[in-house]
Amino acid sequence: MGVLLQQAVNLLQLGSIYALLAIGFSMVYGIVGLVNFAHGDIFMVATYLLFFLATWLFSMTSSSFAVLLASTALAAAAIGLLAMIIERVAYKPLRGAPKVSLVVTSLAVGLLLQHLVLEFLGPNSQRVPRMVPDIKFTVGTVNFEFYQILIILFALFIMLLLNQFIRRTRTGVAMRAVSQDATAASLMGISKDFIISVAFVIGAAIATVGASLYGMAYPIFDPYIGQMINWWSFTAAVLGGIGNIRGAVLGGFLLAAVMVISPMVLPVSSYRDIVAFSVLILVLLVKPSGLLGKRSIQKV
Amino acid sequence: MRVKNFATPLLVVIGIAITFALSYYGLVNAYYLQIAQYVGIYTIMVLGINLVNGYLGIFSLGHAGIMAVGAYTSGLLSKYVLTDPALFPLCILLGATAALISGFVISIPSFKVRGDYLAIITLGFTLILKSLLQNMEFVGGARGLRNIPGNTNIMWVFIWLVIAIAAVRLFINSKYGRSTMAIREDEIAAELVSVNIKKTKIVVFGFSAFLIGVSGGLLSHLLSYTNPNTFGYAMIAEGLIMVYLGGMASISGSFLGAALWTLLVEILRPLGVWRWIVGAVLLIIIMIFRPSGLLGGRELNIGAFLRQITRRDSAKAALEVANGGK
């Protein structure tokens, strides 16, 4: 029982991070129809930026909580700007081009970011400074740490905030309109370019928050971290139904469940990836548009 | 017309003779020969990817896994079973046949699942296979398969390349080729004019996997080793880049993409890490100006190109005559 509760906390922690990353994937896909393979590398750049910001801020103040909030907010703004610039320079000229050329461009952008970081910051692993007080809780037989609670609550807060933003604000309504029917939305006076920029900025900012939380749980990082994150968040987004933000959250937690439960059941933990992808393939064979995805109607 | 029919086989024979001389007498710098072999092997792979991603219009990421099947099967065979170098073509053929079967398996989800969902299933196939190879000790596990006989030389690459190009050309101009492109344009409309969708998809996936398997086998016998990490993210990305750089649904585009990317990576080698940065920027620029690749949907045809130029000249001349006559 204790073990199960322990693993449940781990599941929620990992699922929160996957969900935040999958949201960025899904949101951009819902608005532009682009599978943004540079998302993982944007996450990686965000991790580096957070690392430098935190180190710099620690030289001014010793309050670790202030450093955490300030570095995350600053990095989210900067990475949002970076995503907007990437969209304007690399993706915007390709409006109306076949979708695959957008995909290839996003692969190239990812390659570019990864190797720029490799060139200027080197291939060595780094360690994120600890920003959360090292407190352990023991409830009955279950041990969990303060950072785990913080990750889950912080992620939940961001998801609720995003939900309110999309449901209540004018921009949020405009985003939903564009994702339903871009042509009709632009006839109603919605600037499509603005909405696309907003989607990229929000996706990247949420990925930065994800990077900040990821750093608490897994502090070691290097320039190759983006690739793995990329495929896992893509998987989570597709599992839930790509383009659907709630689906992305569901997919994130489901993927985390597979990742946490399969090593408990299986004798060899290295078979984890195999199980994760087998589950994914099975889900897609039964529900070809993901769990919450709309079944697209094909018209001739 | 008779001369033309005669010219192609003659060129092929001359090519085989030249490559035979190159591979057994060491006339050219081994480094250049190595690059030429890479270009040939990648062209075969890109032709295979192009069949599914270009001609059939399905976005698949399975090529790295299929290539691993070809590379490991042929590598194991020539290392342990068919050790005689004379049996090398048979090893490649059997490796490609194993890849063909894996292609059949991948084609099954494509009946029902579409678009990006299918892409992730094929990605899943690649990653599952990579994980399996890492965990199986008898193929070397994560260390990979070592000491595969280095039987690949420029002659074999050339012969397989000619076979691949001829087979793809024949296929595209056949009934199946037309069905394939009909499915790409509109699957439901194709079904209405009685194209057998399932059969065509199975055949195209199988054929594509066969070619990718051949390239995998040739690659493992060129490098004399193979390991699971060769067939990971980098191979998926590079394969896609070569296909979309050269142009979708184009045979000459496949060659162009493979040759340009391989040469680019080699020429920029002195730049170290910067070559990936320059390569990525170039790719973005090409995609912005030519979104469906350099030769998307077309073939490089020197004869037609010349004819077009002369026609333009004669049109201009006719226009001048007409203006002068006024």
C-alpha cells in the first residue's frame, strides 16, 4: 500500500511535467496544424536559460523561493519571445505550403537550436541549482519531498490559469475560433497572425514552466535533453488527441502512468519504452484519433 | 529510338566496369570513394522513404526501424551463416526480405489510422525496435554488432542503386504506381474508381521497406559494425531531411537530396559543430523558397529542359519576325 501511494505521487509529478509540455505541442497544432518538432529543443534552451538566471539571481539574493519565481517568470518571457521570433522568421513564410515542409523546417529549427547550444555552451552535463528547501514529509509509511508537492500544485495552477484564459478572455475565444475554422474566424475580424503568435508564445512559456519543474525533480541536463522530451511530449499529445488541450493533459498523465507502472510489473526496467509505445499503438488502433480527439470526417 | 533503347544498358555496363575497377584497383582516394558509397546507399534509402512519404503521401517515421531490420539481419547472416563473401548479395537480399516483412506489418495500421497519428505509430515501431535491439544480448545489445565483414564496395552500391532506380521507375509507371498516386490525391475518390486501397498500401509499404532494408544492409557492411543508436532520432531526422530537400515523389530528387545533404555534411566537416548550424539554416532557407523540395513532384530531365529552352528561343524568334513584319 505504501509503495502504491509512493508511486502515485511519482506518477502525478511526472504526469504534471509531461502534461505541461504536451499542452504546447497540442496548442500549436490546434491553431496552425504544425507538428512543432522544435518544441523539445525550446525546452532545452529554456533549461539553460533558467540555469543561468538562477545562478545570477542567487548572487543577489539568498531567498530561494524568490529566485525560483523570478527566474521562471523571466525565462518564460524570454523563451516566449524566442518562440515568436522563430515563428515569424521560419514558419510564417510557409503559410499555405504543404504541411510536411513545415515539419521539416521545425526539425531544422530544432537541429539549429541544439547545435548552437552545443557550440557556445559545450556538451557537458550541468546541474540546476537547488531552489526548493529540502524538506521530507512522512505520512504513515509514505515518504515524499516538498518539491514533489510543489511540482504538482504549480502545474495544476498553470493548467487552471490556461483554462480560464482560453474560456474567458477575448484572445482565448479568438484562439478557439481560429482552431475551429481559421477562414471563418478571419472573416469575423480576428487577426490570424496575432493568434498564431499568441499560441507559440503561450506554448513556449508553458514549456519553460515545465522546464523549471523538471529541473527540480531531475537536476542534471545537457544539450541532448530536448530530443527525448520532444518525442515523449509528442507521444502524450497524440495519445490524448493532438489539438485538444484537455487531451494533452490526459495523455501526459496516462504516459506517466505507463512509465511508472511498467517497471513495477515488469522484471526488466529497460523494457519500459517498449511497453509505453505498445500501449500507445494499441490505443491508436482502437481510437484512431487519440482518446479525446475529434474524429475527422473525410469529404470528397 | 533504337539507339536510345540501347544506350541505357550500355551506360549501366560501363558504370559497373568503372566501379569494379575503382573498388578493386584503388584508383581513387578511399575517402572520396567512401563518400560516393554513402551517397549511393542514402539514395536507395531515400527512394524507399519517398515511395511512402512522397508517392503514397503518408507521413511515416518508420524508416530508421526498417533500416535496422535490414542491417541486423544481413549483418548476422554474413557474420555467422553465409560467411563466404561471394554470398554477400544473398545476405543483402535476405536482410531486405526481412525488412519487407516489417514493412507489411507497418502497413496494417495505415488502413485505419491517419495523418499524424499514423506518424506516431511508425515512430513507435522504430523506438520499440531500437529498445528491443538494445536489450537482446545475442545481437550485441547496446554495444551493437561488431566485425561484420566489410563486403560493401562501390560496385555493389552501384548495382543495387541501378536496380533500385529501375524498380521504382517501373513501379511508378505501372498500374500500382497510378493507384498509389490516386490514393495520395484522394483516398475515397480512388476507392470509388475501384482502386484496391489495402492491397496497394501493403505493396507500397513492402516495396519501400525492401529498398530501405537494402540500404541498411549495405551500410552495415560498409561500416563493418552496427548498433541500435545508429537507427535513432538522428536517422529519422536525416532521412526526412534528405527526402524533403531533394523533393517529394521524384526519383532524381531522391538522388539530389541524398547527394546534397551527404556532400554538405562532408564539406562542412572542418567547421565542427557549426556544420549542423549552417546545414539547418540552409535547409530552412530552401524550405522557405521551395516548400516541396528542390525537385518536388518533377524529374530532372535534361532533354526536356533543352527542348524547352530551344522552344523559348524559337518562340522569341517568331515574335521578332512578327514584330518586324508589322
